[in-house]
Amino acid sequence: MSSDMAVIQSAVPLRIAVAVEDSTGEEVDADQRLGWLLNLVHQMSAELMQSCWRPEVFAALHAGIDALGRKLPSTAAVVASRLGWVPAPPDGVYVPSRVVRLAQANVVPVLKTVAFRDALIPAVLAALDEQGRLDHQQLSDGQGRYVSAAFLRNLSRQLRRAGDVPVTSITEIQDPPNVARIARLGAADSQFVELVDSGPDRAWLRIKLPTCPQPAGRGDWSWCRLWCPTPPHLKQRDIACWHLPTISMARGKPLLRFTITESVPEPATATATAALGIDWSPASLGAATMVVERGGQLVTDARTHVYDDRGLGVRLARLQAEGQALTGKIARLTNLAATAPELTQARLMTKIAVLRDHRRAVGAKRARINRDMASRFRGNHDHDGHRLGCRGNSRGRSA
């Protein structure tokens, strides 16, 4: 590779156009089969997270070694295997060992993240004053260097809620995190999934999928080939490598998020005469400004272009308030149902189920609006920085 070229990685979400049985060439319903796979992975991931939600698990992660004294690697499946975190499939269901790896890849990274919060508990407890407020000056640089103020504030709030009860583990102040319904295929190998043919115009994925919701043996798993056409903007790009995707469900259809490695021209920053700075804004989704070199000096008119969401922020705030109100109603009805007579409890549980459905619908609308806002922010500005889908020197609505 020439010295004026750089290697970068980016994510490419693709949809499945055609799925065929590898042995017969017949077209199959990949949406259904991938849904069955995600259900199995999610069920095993949730059970593994529940079984690992113990102080002993976080003690092992803090130690960083297994029972034989070997240093734990970075690979999630190897960490889980060495520490004995192997989820069992549902009764009467057969899954390949690589599916177990997919479940471990969903759980171990989350446990590692929570272990960081667990390790901060003694330091945060020592830094709380008599009113329960956190004194940041008492935290060392190593303890607070990579932690945001919001992170410490949330942890302090959790510890205050515990009251006088001594807290020694994160498992005592919060419930196990929810596990996403995804499958990180990078945790498997060629015995379960492989990229057989990928290029600028297509990606062929060969994967072993269940043929029924509850596979009872090896015969209920078969190889399939999934063809994913790429969008036009990838046709002319110098893609050096495709990586195994992460599978999820988006709007009722499987979405495969591939990672690509490509070569791009090295930016000529040494000869640049102008710069465009874009950053997140506390008053809007984003803000941008220009700086130009003139006569050996950096000149800017300090005119900030602020993103105008065209009313999406108002809708987002309304949906957020609606979701919070629904959460409050669910909590109140749940408390009432705990001590209500049997008939009343049944009616309350029915109302709770309806409210939860409404809350999920509100969450889906919020996610769609967030995607629309991010897409407009990325796509509505020119490369010269003079337009940001916005109004210069104007206050954007809060996102």
C-alpha cells in the first residue's frame, strides 16, 4: 500500500435479498430461520447473564486469571469457557457449540463493563460525604480518569438508595442487565459461518441455521447461503476485506451489520487552508463552524451553524414524557397488584400488559425519530461547511 493511503474500518448494514439451501439450491425463508437462531441465542444469553450475576463472577474478572493461574484473554468465548460460564440449551433442544459461543459473546462484554463499575464501589463509598454527595476530590486520577460525571452520579445514587446496608458488590444494588437479541457471528468460526464471496456489489454469507424453532438434533440444522446486495455508494470503494456481521432484527426483518476494511486517501492536512469543525451541542443535535487560514493567521467569523430538527425534537420530548408517564403507571399498578384480591389482580395485570405494549410502541417511535434526526444531520450538510440543514446563529431545539 502506498504511503498516501490509509486503512479504515466502517460498518455497513445490509438486508438479505436471496437465501438458498446450500445442499439443494432451493430458496428458503431466511427471515424465519434467522429469527429462530436469534431466539435460541437470546434465551441462552439471558440464562447465562442470570447465572453469572454473582459477586464471585466479578471477583474472577477483577483477578484476571482462571483457576490454573492463566491470564484471561480478550476473546469472550475463551474467557467464559475458562471460568466455566457455559450456558445450557433449553431442554430437548440441540445447538452446535458455536451457538454457545454466540451467547457467551453477548454476555461477557457486558459483564466486563459492569465489573468496572463494581470495582469503583469502595472508592465511591469512601468519597461520599455525610449528605450522600460525592466528593470528586477524594477520587484518585486512576479511579476517575476514564469515568464521566454522569457515570459517577448514577453509581452514587444507587449506593444512597441502599441506605445503611453495606454494599460490597454491584449485584446488591441493581438487577442483571438485559441482553440484546443479536448474534455476533465474529465469535464463531468456519464450522458455523463463513464469508464465501464478497465484493463491492454483493456479500455471500454461508451459515448453519435451524430448520425448526426447537431443533432436536444435528439433522435440524442445515447450511444456507445468504446473498446481500450492497448499496450503490460502495461500488467504487476500495474494500480490502469483509468481516463477519452481527445479526439483529430491525423492523421485523433481519439486518446484517458487516464491518469492512478499506483503503482511503490519506487526508492532506498539512496543506489544508480551511477546517470544518462539527461537534455535538447541548442545545441541539450538532453544531459546526469554519476556520480559514489567511496571511498566516487562522480566521473565523465565529458563526455557528446549529442543526434545526424541524420539530422532531419537540416530538421526541413529548414521546419521552409519555414514556415516563407510562412507566410510572406501570409501577403504581404493579404495587397495587401485589396485594390486591385475585380477581382485581387479574384485571390489573391485563392493564399492565396493555401499558407495556404502549410503552414499547413509544420506544419504537423514539428510536425512529432518533434515526431520522441523525440521518438528516449527517446528510444535510455540504462538504464546504456552508449548510448544515440548519440556520446560522439560531438556537436549535433540544434533541
